[in-house]
Amino acid sequence: MPRPKLLVTLVGTTLLPLQPVFAHGFAGPHMFISTLLIDDPNVSDEASVPTFSYLPQPNDGGTTPKLYGVDFEFDKRITENFGFSVSDGHQWLHAPGAGTASGWENVELGLKYKIYVNPEHEFMLSLGVFREFGRTGATGHTASALDVDQTSSTTPTIFWGKGFGDLPIGLLRPLALTGTLGYSIADQKLKVTGFDPDTGNALFNNGTSNLWTGGLSLQYSMRYLQSQVKDFGFPEFVNRLIPLVEVAWSSPASKPNTTATQYLVGVGVNYTAQGYAVGVEMLIPANKQTGSHVGVIAQLHLYFDDLLPNSLGKPIAGWFQ
């Protein structure tokens, strides 16, 4: 069963002047949070431990396979604005009457460089590159069931974020928009190797097609509303909330291919405290190729610059000063 391939990242080499740096994702007074379906534009010291997801898969009118996942990611700055990430996860695909297939996803390493921050206009831009290492996860029939690629791929990506603090309408100023756009390039392209003599269906090698990937998130910061617009006297718990909507998508970019364009929408809320954040979203498949019913995703996110400011919370380059 194909699953959405909607999380990507990457590396920039353009060195542009930077504004004052914050470990959290601040551009002026606006903080871009760690979202669950797409990556945020910031470079920081943090970890997602774990991200849990559940999404009923396409069923073609039959029984509905259910996909569960537990993913982990660790991000570390090397310098103030340049860092790396490593991520992996485990999946379970339960098909009623056919048992459960389970296995690891491929290991993915990423590099990201924050090239520009404009505090006045609450804008942030980063570039990066991710490398997925094929055959570091499930193999054989399990890999086919879980859609774990058997060939490696490289994904250059752009990340950006823009706060709405420029708007003249106060209640709209806490809004922020973030986005990503990437192009996944497979080491081994998908090819037709023959045809099944019984069904006539095409047979393929272990390659994969290139993919366009990306997404958008729209966030509303209650903390920004309190501190920059008007304090309505809400409880502190409410002031730490950020309601948001996300959409992630992937689309084949080369032929032949065996996957369809997929759109996944997330609607939920983020709670950001000192040192950690918790996010929960309802997953809504936007087309039948993505899923058959509503799912859920939840994440515990740790900020090491708050929790361990003198070790994991500072850039590696600062350890030797």
C-alpha cells in the first residue's frame, strides 16, 4: 500500500548576511513552530521523540488497511545557522484478514542552512538537502507492503516562513505562513523490466520515480496576540496555544511511476512551553489515493537550547570555544 511521502528537507551554500540569531524559529517577534507534516524553516537543536501517526489507507472498496507509525528525528546545529538532522521510524500496516506487516523506514540524513532572516517583516528563508538511504529499512515483501524504497534518493528543498505582522488589522497579525518545496532525485530510476504473462501487468525493477514534494502551514499564535496585539486576559495555557492547518503533497515527476499525486491535510493545535512542545492534528486525506478515512498525528518535541543550554543546546562549533 503506498503511503504519503510528504516530509522532506535540505542544504544551502549561499552565504547571505544574517540578522540576530535565535535558537527557536524567531523572525522578529514571530516564532515559527515545529509543524508535523512539513518541516519548519528554522535551524535549531531539537528532537521529536516520538511522532505517532495513524492513517487508514486506500481500500478500493474492500477492507481498509490501517497504517501506524512511530518516527524519531534529531536536529543539531554545527554553527549558528547550519545544522544536520537524522531521522528514522517504524511502521505497522494491519490489513483485516491478512495480518500485519511491520518494519523500519529508511534512515534519512539532512543538512540545512538558514540563509536569511528579516525581523522587521517576520521572514525566514532556509535551504537544504536530505539523503534517504535505500535498504536501511525493511526489505523484501515487507518493504513492498510498507512502500519502503529500495534505492537511495536525494532531495534539495527550500523552506520559508512569513509572519503577518505587517498587516494593518490587529487580529490578523498573529497569523504566519510557512512552506516547503523539494525535488526528490532517485539514484536508480524506475524501469519496466517486462510484463506478467498471466495478467499483462508491467513488471518493474527496484528503482523509484523522481518526486515533487512540498506543503504549506497556516498558524495563529496566541502568544503573539497577547504580546504584540492585545492582551485579552486569557489563561497562560491558552496563550501558549497555536491553532494551525497544514497541507502536504507529493507528485511523481518522472515516468514510469507507480504512485499517484497525494494530498494530506492536518488540522490541529500546538502547545509550546519552556523546553518542549506538544502537537496534535487530525489527518484528513484530500484524495482517495492518500487514504480512506480520517487519521491522527501527535508529537512530543524537545528544545535543547532550553533544556541543555551548555551542551546539546549550543552549536557544535561553540563546544570548543
